[in-house]
Amino acid sequence: MSLAIWVCESDYDFDRVAAEWVAAHLEGPDPVLGLPTGGTPEGLYRELVRMHREEGLSFRSARTFNLDEYVGLAADHAQSYAHYMRERLFRHVDIDPSRTHIPNGLCEDPDEEARRYDALLREHGPIRAQVLGIGSNGHIGFNEPGTAFKTRTHTVQLTEETREANARFFESIDEVPRLAVTMGIANILESEAILLMAKGSSKQEALKRAFTDPPSIDVPASALQTHADVTVLVDREAAVGLAALLSQGPDGS
């Protein structure tokens, strides 16, 4: 594993470093990006929009694949990930909407939708640059603890911990969907380069277990230890979980 760890002192630096990493992977023909949702990447998307408007960063040749989508939410639902991406990035830049891919939350058969999405990934991949967050239980995408590292795009039953973590985006936890379609860990590991973003003390233990303990399906993010090009971007609070690696050097070596 080639692991680089970047510790940022401010939200501004965190978002700027993340955006510059993504922008660097937009160079060249037909770049394919893997994109996350949630609170942590919101600043990344704001900075990418600023770079597009003020610095001419173009998404015209890009293709994007989102990690996941809730089952049961229409694309125009305020809490769907399709709506999230449209409002935070896609409608503000010059990307071709037909080249943005997100699982269909209103699919009749979630398992068939997972197979369809996996086929798209095979057709247009590999993903050049995959951006990830990490859950407090170590999940990446919606790959919950216990997910085999060889798993490809699939339907997942969300844990109560994950539903509770996402309840802040809904009126109540009762509205949080129980199923999602997510890229599998195998899809993520096929990416050429990976950026994992984490903020706050709540992510310390997950980061520690993901990168300092042996890989285990109990911590899905620990699969990243088997990848050749991983960058971890953290703020000061989250960095406490990587203290053992940071004491060895800036790249964990």
C-alpha cells in the first residue's frame, strides 16, 4: 500500500486540498470520478464549483459514478443523493448530465438495479479517482461491517447506527430508508487512486482500526490497506486516530 496522510488545520485548507486532488485527476481524456455524499464533502463541492467559475476548471469530458443511493427515494426527493449531487455540483458546472451516474432509488428490483449499475461501472471504468468518506463504524459507501472485500455493487440493509447517523438529514429516523444500492468494496478497490476524507473526533476510532489494525471485514475501510494509491485527508481531530502512522512520517513510512 502507498498511503499518504494529509492533516489540515482549517476547513478552508481541507476543502482546497480535496478539490485540488480531484482537479488533478480531471486532466487527460475521459476522466472517470467516483463521488460521495454526506456532510464532509460539501466543502469539496463548493470549492470545485468555485474553481469552475473562477479558474476555468472544466468537467466537460468527465464521467461520474456516485457510490450509492437510498432505495425508495425519487431523484427529486430532497434527501436523495441524486438531488444532493445536482444541487451541490452538477447544475453548477459544465458536466453533461448523461455522463453522471447514480443508482435509481425508485427501481422495481434493487438487486437488478445493482447488476445494471455494476455493468455500467465495468463498461466505463475503471474509476480514475474515487473520493470516499468513512462511517464511525468503518463503512465506506454503504458497505457495512461484515461486507466481504470481494463484494461488487449490491443491495444493503442499513444498520441502525448508519440510519441514526443520517437521521439529521430527515424529519425523523422513521423517514430514513432501510435499504440502499451501493458500490461494493471490490468496485472501490478497482479505482486507480482513492482519496478518503474524514473530519472530527467521531472518526478517530474508525481511522485507527482501518489503517493500523490488520484488514478485517469488521472494518470495511481496512480493505484500503490492500490498495496501491490511497490518500487520507483529515482535520486535526480526526488525525488523532492515525497518530501511530503520523509518528512514523508524513506518508506513514
